[in-house]
Amino acid sequence: MEKLNRKFKYFFVAALLLSTCLIWYAVWVEGNNKLTVAFLDVGQGDAILITSPSGNQLLIDGGPNGAVSSKLSEVMPFYDRSIDMVLMTHPDSDHVNGLVDVLRRYKVNVFIDAGAVSGNPAYGEAEKIIADKSIKSLDLTKGYRINLD
């Protein structure tokens, strides 16, 4: 009987500790309810991640290489493998090359294109991935508004 009582105590303490950790994580890490803007250091080029208070994410450009993926892992939760929207401002290498890696590694719901056409091989690769993964694609026009919430 004492052995059973001891096992129950260990189980209870472990369950209590796990519950405390989960509550702490939910309140302090996930529940910030703030708009955040992360300017990612991807070298020459741009990559900006905007996260709305509701948790919706918009990635603007991807930089010149795959560095954006490692930078995203620094500002996104480790378990988050999706990005709601990706916006490519224009198809120059220092903006689109990193997006190819993002499109491969993350589940992207919507890809927004500013409408410029390019012979850049990375731009063609991005278009192919968008088609293969059936990602919704929008062409940006003057006056278009993006609502993250």
C-alpha cells in the first residue's frame, strides 16, 4: 500500500509541474496579444515578419538566400510551421530568393504578388512551388488593403 501511495505522490507532483509549465507558457509566451514587427537580418535585402494580436502572420519578402528560414525560427514558436500570408514586393533576387525556401518549408495560406514579372530563376521556382502546393495567389493592385485580423 505504501508503494502505491508513493507512486501516486510522484505522479501527482509530475502532473502538477507539467500543468504549471503549460499554464505559464500559454499566459506569458503565447498570450501577448500585441502587434509585433520583426525586421529579420538576412544580409543584403529585406525580410519582415508582422504578427497581429490574433496571431496571424505576414512575411514581407525573403532576402537573398535561405537565411530567412533560420531567422524565422528565432521569432516564431518552434512548433509553428505555417505563415498566413507571404508578400513579395518585387521579384529581384534580394527579395525573392529566400521566399523559395520559405515556400518549401512552411505551409503558406496566401501568396501576394505585386504583379511585376521577372526572368529571375528564383521567381520561376517560387511560382512552381505555389502551383504545386495549391497556395492561393493574389496580385496586388493599387488601393488593396491587407487585414491581418
